[in-house]
Amino acid sequence: MRKLSWLLGVNLILLGGCGSSPPAEAPATPTAQARPAPAPEAAPDKASSGAAAQPQIPRGKPGSLLAKVDRARLSAQVQQAPKAINIRHRCSFRNETGYNGSTHIEIANNEVKALSTSIQVPLYGGSCSFEGSGFRQTARTPSIEMRHADGCTVRIWTQGPQLTVSYSKCAARCSNPEVFKYIWPVLIDQPSGKCD
């Protein structure tokens, strides 16, 4: 009942400003009166406190994409921090073409302690070696990143149980720079310990 009488009061004020002869200061006042009425669920005391009481993300018009946002789910996703990477592992891999390699990795709480990967690409007559020495860790989240002065960059991230170690701009670390075109990220399945 209190909300209804408050809304009626607001409507009467707005209707009072719509007379046939506008006041002399008409250009200055319409902006103050043209503000939309508060949403039905907003209490009058919140509306009187001004813009500071309004949510950061506007609600949006019915049917718009903004109105379809699940605010509780969005808030939960923003607050959910990724798990820290902790791994100490050695593994080797080989496929049917002869492409093979090995990796040794040690990470504690997203800080890289050791990283060494070597990959052979027999079909293209070359190999690449990525040793951790000389790399400087430049990021810990959302993915780990390490850079070397020669431009070689290593990125490490998890997706479910799989850890990915990816190399970019590292052609100088191969016996033949053309071989780097055939280097794939190293994938480590953490539950089984297998890598490829």
C-alpha cells in the first residue's frame, strides 16, 4: 500500500509538469523529471538515495540479452579462482610417424621450478630443445607464462585433468628453424601420467 501511494505521488508530480503552458524554466527541468520510475521491487528509500544504491550491472529491458543474464551464476563464476598448478613429472612420448620427445616439469603453486623439453621430428630431419635456464616467469595466472631474452615464450595451463605446455617464437631453439613449424604443445594427462 505504501509503495502504491508513493508511485501515485510520483505520477501526479510528473503529470503536473505536463500542463498546456510550460513554466518559464522548462529547458532546465525536463531532465530532472524524465528519470524513469524505480523498478517495482525497489523500495522508496533506496530510490531516494540516488545512483550509488543502484547495481553495477543494469537489469535491462524485458527480452533483451542483458535481462537474460543469470546474475547469481555470473557472480559465482567471477569469484571462482582457478586452482593452483602443482606438479612434478617426467614423461616421454612417441607417435607412429616417429615424432618423439620427453619433458621434465616441476611447478609449485604456479611457480615454475624446473622445465625441460626435447622433441625430435624425424620426418623433417631436426629436433628442438627447450631448457628452463634463461627463462623468466612473467605470469602466474590465469596461465603460467615464461619468456626468454631470445623471444621464446612458454605458456602452461590446465583444462580439467590435462596440463598443456605450449611453445611459441622458439625457432632459434631448433636444429633447423623450419622444424619449429611441426612442434605441437606437450599434453600431460595428470591422472595417468601419460604425455604426448
